[in-house]
Amino acid sequence: MTLGEKINDPKAKPLLVADCCTLVDEEVASKGGISGFAVKAGYGAVKSIKPGFIAEVVDRLLPEFVEKLDPIWADAEGSGKPVDYFLSHKSQVAEALLSVTDGKVKEAKSSLVRGTYDRLRGSAKKNVEEAVPRLARVIQKHS
């Protein structure tokens, strides 16, 4: 069963969404320094202002993320060491995921949203690459 088929399973998708939310929580918690403080503060504010928002966003974006990751994961499984494959292709994985958010930002009506995203896009790739080990383990768990 492909990842795409899994997320359409009404029993499997909520578990995948929950694990992805945990992944985001863990990634944010792992950030250090001044930029990490800013990320943690912003993330905490979003979670407190709108509880459940992160899960809503993950649920909404998951089908597109999975569509982009499915071919890479298929290659990863074919390698016999899918987590290692993802780690060695972390730039490709990050670009696949960010292509989804890039597309969403292009559709954004707010110039503030577009401008903010454009300024943060470079560091976003680094942060996504750092999340690839956790992401690979989540995918492996659900595949």
C-alpha cells in the first residue's frame, strides 16, 4: 500500500496526522539559539491562540506532501534501507515538501504572507532537512 493509499484510510490517517504533529513539536523543541527562541515563541503563540491549528494544517497539507514524497519513498524502500536513503537525499526530500508550501504561498492573497515566506524560505530548507530523520521514521512506521 502506498503512502497515498494509507492517508485515505480513515483509520490510518488520524494516526499519521498525530505522529506528524508530534514530529513538528519535537523539531520546534529541538531548536536552539536566538532563532530557535523565536521559532518556539511563534509556534507556542499559534498553538495557544488556535488550539488544533497545527493538526488542521497537517491534515490539509498531508495529501500533497505524500504525493510529493511517494516516489522518493518508493526509491527509499527499494534501497533496502529507507531511513538511510531519506537521510542521504535530505535535500531532495526538503525540496519536495517545500514545493507544496511554495505553491500555497503563490496562491496567498496577502503580500505580507508572501513576503514573510520569501524571507524565511532559505532557512526553511535547512529546518526541513534537519527534520528528515524524524520524518523518515514516521513514514516507515506508517508504510
